[in-house]
Amino acid sequence: MLITLDEAKLYLHIDSTDEDSMITGFIETAEKLCMNIARVDETGLLASKETARIAELYAVAYLYENRENADFKELTSMLRAILFGIRKDTF
């Protein structure tokens, strides 16, 4: 994974451990979303680590803040914009 639980919690301004398992799930989901949108595997994300980290942190924050009413189209549109430079033509 490109981001750790501690990094995500720092980004989200969360101090407690109450939601650690949920945030960990958001991190895993964010990484898979980023790989699918960029059409790369984990190695491909690591090759563009800083861009991928920004995308993953954005996705984690979006999923956390909108867990009751997330708009998948809005999320994927923004991730496409962030990951545009590393997106492959085909998987």
C-alpha cells in the first residue's frame, strides 16, 4: 500500500482508534480504485508514487467524508483527473 493507516488518519485529522478498521478498508478500496482507473498494477502505482499517493489520499478522504452518500461518478471523475498523466491506454 502506498499510504499507511497513520498517514490517512493524519490527513483526515483523526486521533482515535475507533474507526481504524473502516479507514483501513477505505485505504484498500482507494488503492484498487486507483489501479483500475490508471489501468496499472501496484508496481505501476509505485512508479508514479507521489501522484498515486495524492489520488489515494483524496479517495480515502472522499469515502470517509461521504460514507453515507458517496457519488461514485464524482469520485471516479476526480481520480481520473488526478491520475490522467499515469493512465495507460489498456490494462
